[in-house]
Amino acid sequence: MNNKEIDIVRTFSDSVENSIRDVLGKTPFLFDNILFENRKYIYHIFAAYSIIQVLAQDMGLKTGRKQRDLVHRYKTLQFILFYSTAISIMPKENELEALVGCGLYFIMKYYYSEGETSDVCFEKI
């Protein structure tokens, strides 16, 4: 990316953040502001869970049945876990890039693949 493109993305990201802050500022609930102001910590907690979950599976540790069902059932939770992990590993925790990356994943899975899934990621390996 050249400097002009970086500035455009940064400006867009800042405007998204300001819009979110404006909406939350109009709500009567202090809880919304607390969540917004501490969102990076929340992202890191979800990202840590995601990484630990994958490591546990790689080590052969079994996932709890209810735990598995919860993550499989709710696409919103899947999105939060993916988004949080993406933000946490990106330089400067760029929320817009993480959002686009997660959106791309769900578009590829549900629209491009028309919801057809595979039993394993790479069947011919």
C-alpha cells in the first residue's frame, strides 16, 4: 500500500471508531462505554481463548461437548473469536483490516462455497 491508500484506510477506520463511540455515547448505559473503552482487553481475552483452544486440540486434548456446541451453533460467537484473534495479531490492532478479513472468511464459506463444507480442510493431502 502506498501512503495515500494507508491514509484512506486510516481515515475510514477512524471514522468507524468515531461512529461507534458516538452511538455508544448516546446510550444511557455506562456498561456500553466500559465495554468500548476496554474493547482491546476483551479482544485479547477472546484471542487467547482461541489460540489455547487450537493448541489444546493440536495436543490431542478433547473439547467439552457443550463448549463445542456453543461455538458451532452461534456464528456471532465464531465471528467474535475470529475477529478478536485477527485484531490481536495485527500490527497496531487495526480493527478495519480484522473486520474485512473476517468478512472475507464468512463470504468464502457461506456465499462462494454456497454453504457446502468439507470434512477436512485439505482432502488430498
